[in-house]
Amino acid sequence: MADKPIVVETQNLTKVYGDGGAVRALDGINLTIREGEFVAVMGPSGSGKSTLLNLLGALDRPTSGVCRVAGQDLTRVVDLDRFRSKTVGFVFQLHNLIPTLVALENVEIPMYEQPVSAAARHERARRLLELVGLGGRLRFLPSQLSGGERQRVAIARALANDPQLVLADEPTGNLDWELSQESTEELMGLMRQLNRDQGTTLVVVTHNPAVARSAERIITLRDGHILRDKRIDNVYLEDLKEFKESALGRAILQGTLPAELPALTTILPKLRELLKAA
Ligand SMILES: Nc1ncnc2c1ncn2[C@@H]1O[C@H](COP(=O)(O)OP(=O)(O)OP(=O)(O)O)[C@@H](O)[C@H]1O
Ligand SMILES: [Mg+2]
């Protein structure tokens, strides 16, 4: 991973909202994200997650510090619209889809700024919708699609220009709206697949630990600072470590499990071994 090109680099990235009694939404963030990484950003409400995403996607300007995306210093980019449409794909909330356009047309929108023929635009949109499992819904309006399907259209649209960086803010829901667990898993499986197959660099903001587990790196923000930046080399090992700290895990390790758990007794020694090694 260390030899891959850097896609995102921030130095002392700071965002202060308002003047005077201002809110330091981000405070001196130093971050490097390389090509092909799948990063989850977590942290409590108000910790600066959306602010960070907005700065990375050039939707907002930093108060101070450096923010470089795909080799470009965002404070120096003159045509931010062009930068956004060429380099970044956004998956934000549902209402980002245009309600009067069918799925295919929604996915075509970002491509209007590119020098491609209508036929090529059509074909790419169709292929992307197939990729996200919506080949049979090309002519459906957003209102005719389920929440999960709409979000998949949003992902297809985010990929339309083959962006170097895909930014997703709560792609599986927030406090107002949430996908079912099944759809969440499906959607995250899809994002992981895109990340692996196409080497897309993904930064996903989420409250949902199950979503974060799809990533290979979890950055936790707190009050505008990076509290933790953790790489998950092995999800199973992480799970095992977590289990080891649980009451049941501790009981297994200490041999204090009630004896009347016959189903467990055969695997208990092996389980204990695994936990010890974790
Ligand atoms: N446009 C704004 N004007 C003033 N303050 C803002 C603005 N946007 C965000 N803030 C403040 O900046 C801080 C960080 O906000 P941000 O939206 O980044 O949080 P978040 O981590 O995304 O939270 P959530 O999980 O609730 O979406 C919050 O204290 C918020 O009140
Ligand atoms: Mg937010």
C-alpha cells in the first residue's frame, strides 16, 4: 500500500465556521490516503466528519492548512466545478437524485460535462447501473425505486466519470432515514467490490459499525481532531479481539464458563487457543 500514489493529503487542515465565537469544526487534520484505500470515517455527531468530506470534495474551503486531492492543491484550483466533476464522485443523501429523471438519465448527468457522444454516455450509464444490479430498472423514476435501489443509482452516478476519489456521507442512512440491515450489507458489499475490482479510493462517513467494518481503515474524529486512525488488516482477528474482551470471551479464557454448555465443550479448547493468540 505504501508504494501506491497518494490521492488525499492534508496538512493542518482546519475549518472554523463563523467569526468571533466560532466553531472549530476541524482542527489541524493531517491525513494521507493512498490510491485504492477504503477508509471509513466515524465519530460522534458534530465531530467534523461531514466538514472533512466537504473539504476533500472541494464543496467548501478550509480556513487554513493544506488540502491536496489527486495532486492538486484545492486552495489553488481556480475552476472547482471542473475539479469536482473530473476527480470526485459524491454519494450523499437520497434527495440528490433528480426526481423527474429516470435512473439512466440520473447516472448520465455528470457525463454531460465530458466530451463523449450521447450513445457512449447512454452505454456507460447502462453498464454502471448493471454493475450495481439495476440493469432491470433503467427507466424507473427515483420514486419507483426502493431506498436501497436509489442509493445504488447514486453510487452508479458517482462512478460515472471514473473519479479518482469517491466520497460518501452516510450512504446507508442517518438519523432521519436508514436502510434495512439487508440493504446496508448489500450496499457495502457493492462498495467493497468496486473498491477491489476497480481500485476506487473510497472515503465513507458512517455511524454504523457494520458499515465501517467493510473498510480497511477506520479514522475516528472527535471535536475536529483525529482521535484514532486504525488499519484493519484482518477483520476476523479484530472480531476475535473484541470477543476476547467480552464477558463470554473472558469466561472462556478463564475457564469459568458454566459446565452445562455441552455444545461448547468440544470446541472450547480450540476457542480458548484462538482467543489466547488474538
Ligand atoms: N455551516 C455551518 N455553520 C456553522 N457551523 C457549522 C456548519 N456546519 C457544521 N457546523 C458545525 O461544525 C461542527 C462539525 O459539523 P459536521 O457537520 O462536520 O459534523 P458531523 O461529524 O458530520 O456530524 P453528524 O454525525 O451529526 O453528521 C458541528 O459543531 C457543527 O455545528
Ligand atoms: Mg455529518
